[in-house]
Amino acid sequence: MLRKKTATYALLAMYEIARQHRGVKDPLGVRAGDVAAKYKLPKAYVAKILSQLANAGVLNSGRGPRGGFKLNKPTNEITLFDVFSGLGAMSYGPSS
């Protein structure tokens, strides 16, 4: 079962990335540290969640000055199922 904190952090991160990409033709990547700072979340945990979503194909990740995380497809094509399925490897016992 997916942990509540993991799901919440993932949704906040996806919201922030989508918000920053809204209406932008070639958006810059959003860094995990920026998301963590904005919502006062643990940076390492947010980075782990975003990396997991990138490995699942929900996000793209890049390095360098234009690096960070970007949506892999338009926002109207990303579902909660995509996000939560992407976090499958981060599932633990009973939700907390």
C-alpha cells in the first residue's frame, strides 16, 4: 500500500511542476530542492519521489543548467493512476 506522505508529496510536486510549465512552450526543469523548499518538505525524499516518477516515465529528468524535472506529456493526459503507479516501488506496509 502506498504511504500517505509519499502520495501527498508526489501530488504536491506534480502540481508544482505542472504549475510552472503552464502556458510555457519550452519550460525549464523544476529542481527537487525548489519543490521541497516551497512546500517545506524533506529535499532528499522529494528527490527520491521525482526520480521514481521519472523512472516510471511520468516525468523527464535532466542535468545541467536547464536540468530538473519536466512533465513527460501534457497535463490533461497524466492521471492519478500514472502518478501512483509510478510510485509502486516506494510502497510500504500499512499507510501512515
